[in-house]
Amino acid sequence: MSATIALRAEHIVKYFDQPERFQVLKDISFEAHKGEFLSLVGKSGSGKSTLLYVLSTMDTGYEGTLSINGETLTGKTQNELAAFRNAHIGFVFQFHYLLPEFSVLHNVMLPGLKLKRKPRAEVEADALELLSSLDLRDQAVKLASKLSGGQQQRVAIARAMINNPSIIMGDEPTGNLDSRNSEIVFDIFRKLTSERGQTIITVTHDDDFAHRSDRVIELSDGHLVRH
Ligand SMILES: Nc1ncnc2c1ncn2[C@@H]1O[C@H](COP(=O)(O)OP(=O)(O)OP(=O)(O)O)[C@@H](O)[C@H]1O
């Protein structure tokens, strides 16, 4: 596999069995390159979230093959996948899922402490650096619940980045933000791809956001219609 390919999906097919069996993903194949900023768009119900769950390794009930950074993930155990995700994939959701009763700093440090790749002091230094780069250094000791929605989403991005993942996946990361904060999140993603070579794959309903990214992948009724 070429060194520049961050993610490869080959012939992904998925069925849901309830209320009756239907094919939700229909032979999806594409590659995402290192440092590429991809938007996944499509009408409601077209299969975007389902595909993102497959790509993020959280859903293993599919046919086809998924590889990230040259490593084939299809067929691995849940424990292996959980370890892989913590080390290689960062997640940013529409709702940030920060722990409200913990400080901003602690929220950002948590995935780093869980990975145990670095001593605590180093994880803390990394977290503070990330917070500074996202203009949140002054908020570090505040409780996460005390921040504005836009600030909380930036904290969620810092948390997604603490283990320096090669891929960041977003499920409508700007869905809950006003246009100014959406713009800030877009600019952060753009900077991550250009300065750190990270790959971004994000589901979005925001046309402006999608068209300013590097490439738009569109799903229609479970098919990839544009990429
Ligand atoms: N767990 C499930 N069991 C059965 N059907 C499901 C399940 N999850 C999703 N679906 C169905 O699969 C289809 C695709 O859903 P999915 O959530 O991937 O769409 P989406 O494009 O992300 O939609 P939206 O933009 O509204 O979030 C829809 O018809 C949905 O009803």
C-alpha cells in the first residue's frame, strides 16, 4: 500500500436486519490520502453515519475490507480495535461529550492517560500546548461545563488530538455551532491537515463547509455517487 494512503475502504457492504433486511451500504470503495480533508455528504438516511461508524472501526458488522495506515482492520478483535482507535483515530462529534465535572485540561488529557504511551507530566504538557494553539490556554483549569458551546467544541478537538492521531473523524462537528464557530472549527481542521499531515473525514450537512474541504464524497441511497 502506498505510504500516502491513510485509509482504504474496499467493497464495503452492510445490511440492517430490522425492521426488515435492507442493504444500507452498497459496495463502497474509496481511499483517503494523508493530509486530505474529506467531507461526507448526502441526504438524511443515505448512510453517512453508518459508513462513518464502519470507517472508524466501531461497527464491525460489514462485508468488504477496511485498512488504515496500511494495517488491515477487518477481522480484528474488539480489544485490538479499541487499542487501535485510541492510538490512531480522533473523534469529534456534534455533541462534544466532555465530562462536565472535570476541568478542561483533564478532559483533554484523558485519552493520553488511557493510552499510557507517555508519562503524565508529558501528557499534561501536550494538552496545555494544544489548548494554547486552540486559544483556550486561559480556560484550562475551568470546569468544561462553564465554557461556551464553541469553546467546548474546541476542547473536544484538543481531546481528539492529544494522542496525535493520523485520522480525525467527525460526525457533524459543526452541527451545533453558529457560523462564526463553524468557521473556527473549519480553520482548525484545515490547519491540522496542512501543518500536521492529519487526515480528516467528516460527515456534514453544511454545504459551505463541505465545498471548502479538499474532496466531497456523496452518498445516495447507500451508493457512493461522487468522490
Ligand atoms: N441500527 C439500525 N437498525 C436499522 N436501521 C438503521 C439503523 N441505523 C440506521 N438505520 C437506517 O439506515 C439508513 C441510513 O442511516 P444513517 O444514520 O447512516 O443515515 P445518515 O445519512 O447518517 O442520515 P442523517 O443525515 O439523517 O444523520 C436509514 O434508513 C436509517 O433509518
